[in-house]
Amino acid sequence: MAEQTVDLKIESRNVGMTPRWKKEIERRVEALETDKVRLTHARVTLTKNAHHKKGADNAEALIVITLPRKRVLTARKESKTFEEAIRAAFLAIEHEIEKIEEKRLARSAKATARKIAKAAEEVEA
């Protein structure tokens, strides 16, 4: 079976992309993919916006992940540094993926319970 790669786009606005940030993003996107979670597309945008922001949190990381069946997850986090913003945004995406997986498992368990109940009814009849 051929290994499918994620369509990954990394952009930066108003700031130069450093190799360290790019490598960190690529590593984290790769870590999101598991046997049960397949990504079809990932876009990460780093934005430095000091013009409209008051305070020190002007480093922003926006992550948009597309899963099969057109399911889209988005996380936008602001912080003092891009490293912190990237980390926080990926933690939020991981949390969303965990919630989706928990719902899938709950639906699967519910369906299994219904099949068992139906089979028990057929045996009694």
C-alpha cells in the first residue's frame, strides 16, 4: 500500500519563516497522523501583527487541518513568541482530534450494543 503524504502548506505574514519553525511545524503535523487519523490537508500560517495589537501577544499561529469526509479543524493561538503560539495551536488541534476519536468510539460501542441486543431478541424468539 502506497503511503499517502499530507498536502502541507506553511506560510508566514509580516515575519520571515525560520528553518526551526518550519521543522517544528512539519514534525508536529507528522505526529498528528496515526493509524486511525489520516490528514488530507494541513495549512499553518504564522502572522506577526503589532499594528492592531496592544500588549505583547502579537505572534499568531493559525492551523487548518482537513480530515477525510471534508471535516475541517481550526486552531488560532496568540502568544509572545511563535514557538509558544505553534505549541498552543497544535495542542488545541490534538484535543479536537481526541474528541472526534472519542465520539467515534462511543458510536461504535453503541452500535455493537444494539447488535448484541438484537441478536439476543432473535434467540429468545
